[in-house]
Amino acid sequence: MTDTATSRLAELQQHEEELVFPGFDHHDAWRLGSLIASRAVAAAHPVAIDIRRHNLVLFRCVLPGATADQEEWIRRKSASTLRFERSTALLAEEFASKDFDPTQGGWLAPEDYTLAGGSFPIRVRGTGVVAAVTASGLSSDDDHRLVIEAIRDYLTTVAV
């Protein structure tokens, strides 16, 4: 593994450890989703945003320029995050470091899962993962960045 890959893996693991919620309910989903949407609107990002507990959608927003494809990406990204309780960016980096693609060879069905960045677990202190927040429409790194920067802001300003 290269130094760059090791550094990126450490950064993504730090996000998982740092971005933990004190609690999370439907109102939090609305506030967090609205914060992400506001940031995306301000940056003119053509994204779809989704917060879900498995098959229960708690927040959904589709901004101008997003396509029907984003629905499939969100479904597959969030399925990966909820199954492994890790961000899709971290999963992608972990599997790449092992030179292994779990969507090949029959382990994970590629029509149901993806490792494209942009989905992040909503982890509640003392409880564990209760939901996934997902953005789709930008590059994997930019989708991930949009989500984690909003979560960081939310945790320091709203959820205190």
C-alpha cells in the first residue's frame, strides 16, 4: 500500500471515529438533510440527498440537474453503508488496499451494492449505526466531502 493510500485510509477512519451523533431522530434527519441541501444549492451541485434507516426514507431531496440514475446510486450506496456500518469511501479504500472487489465473484451483487463514495453511517454514541446519509451526483470524493462537511458542521452547531 502506498503512503498516499495509507494516509487516505487513516483520514477516512478518522471521519468514522469523529463524526458520532449524541442521538438521532426524524427531526435530526430533517435538519441534517436540509443543511446538506442548502450547501448543495449554494454550490449549484446537481445532487440527490437521502437519509434512511434501511427501507424507511427519513429525508429526500433531488436538486436541479440530478438524474434518475442518482436514485439507483443512492439505493446501492446506502445498502453498502448499512450492511457494513462504514462509509462507502472507507469501504472502497479498504477493499482497494486488499486488491479485492466484493462486487465480483458473487459475494455482493453489483445491482444491489456499490463502493462509490458518498454514503456515511449515522452512528449514535452508545447505540451504533442507526441510518445512512447519502449524496449522489458529484464525483465519489465530492459526494463524500459534501456529506462529511455537513455532518461536522451539524455536530458542532446544531446537535450540541
